[in-house]
Amino acid sequence: MPELPEAETIVRGLRPAVVGRTIRGTQVLHSDVLREARDRFTRRVRGRRIVEVGRRGKNVLLQLDGERVVAVNLGMTGRLLPTAGRTPDSSPGAHPAVRFRLDDGKALVFDDTRRFGTVECLDHDEWHRRSRRMGPEPLEAAFTGGVLHAGLRESRSPLRSWLLDQRKIAGIGNIYANEALFLAGVHPQRLAKSVSRNEAAALHRGIRRVLRNAIESGGTTLRDYRTASGEEGRYARRLLVYGRDGESCSRCRTEIHRVVFGGRSAFYCPKCQPRRGARA
């Protein structure tokens, strides 16, 4: 599932292609990805100019004039791809769901194989109400080790589960949660409230390090994710624990373990991430 680095990579790739362009029309090929009625959506975006492309958590945001925002949640297999040529009906993806026709003759396509992603158009107030329900952005200056520790102290959830809760912190999914916990030397099943101030500081550094490195590598492609130019992300080769159960830890050569809780797999090194304080 695309996480913060994948969404940020897509945002950076889309800006030169679509900012300043006007949406002349919208073709909805699969209305199940819309979070509003098809007619309402197409009416609200028609004739609007894309003034900026941004991100909040895992969401890609097309900022339109008239204080409207098209919020795209990529779900598990969603992609936003601009057409390369001046043929808007040709899709750069195999499973187009929504196609935005632009005033330069090209198009922006939301392609989603499994169609778990969502697209909707919100006004300024609607979007800000939505945004306020999300946690802080982990790469912003306001998100400090102290802020992280204060949030952890209020929860008895397993630490990995806490990191996945978008109400606690925005944009982190299972891949980068596992990687950050390894960098911090903290077991994924530790109770959030059991994490010390020093451990929270180490986790804060791990979160920022892995997210920044993943963005520099264009994200992680394990199967479906592609950048805005259709390329695979390069960070998969740098993963230290995620998906590497049975392999040797890069630090201590101990075998990496996998455990399932909260319906998701977690990966860790039992030597580098001791279980003390973890939930039984």
C-alpha cells in the first residue's frame, strides 16, 4: 500500500505536468472509487485550474482554484499518471478509474487495479475538517521527539499498531513502521506507553530517516506502486527487516522474525529489538 514516501514522490512528479492546467472535463470509468455522486464530482471539478499539487499523510491533493481540493487516497494499488502524449483517451495504466482531461490536450489518470482507492472533491472547509482528524506530519518541524513521546504515553496499543493509526501520525504504513522500529531498536509489540523518552527520541530519528531515504529513492515498489512517470520505486533493495523474515539481520546476523498481530505482519530482529515490555 502506498505510504507517505510514495505519495510524496507522486506529488513531486505531477507538479511540472499538471500545475497551471485547467480540467476541461472528467470521465469516470468506475464510480465505485468516488466518495460522492458522479454528477456532483464532475460538476465541481469542471473548468477548475490546478494551482498546486500537495500531500497530507498518504493522500495526494490537487489544489484547485475556487478553494476546492481533489483528494486522492491511493488505497492499495492506486496510481496517478499523466498521459505522455496529446491523446487523453489513451491510458498510461491498465485499469483507469477516473480520467481528468486537461486544457493542453493531455490527461491525468487515476488508475487502480483493485479499486480500494478513493477520489473526491471537497471545498476548503470540508478538507480542513478532514485534515484536522489526522495526526501530525512526521517530517514537519512541529513533530518532535517530545511530541511523539507524549502521544505514546497515552496509549496501551502495540507500538506498531499505534504508528499505523492515521489519527496519531499521518502517512506511516506497515513498511516504514517496521523499518523505523528496527532503526530505533524497539520491538513492534511493545506497548506504546512503555516506550521511554530516549526510545521515543530514537524512534523519532528512525521515522524521519527512513521516510527521507525512501523519498530520495522514489518510494518502495513491492508489486504495484509506480511513480508519476511510471517507474518503480528503488527503496525495496534498502529494506532492512520488512519482508525479510528468515534472512540474517544486517547488524548482528540473527535471523529476522515475522509475527502477525492486528491483522498485519510485523518484522523484527529478536536480538536488536528485544521483547522486554512487549505485550504477551
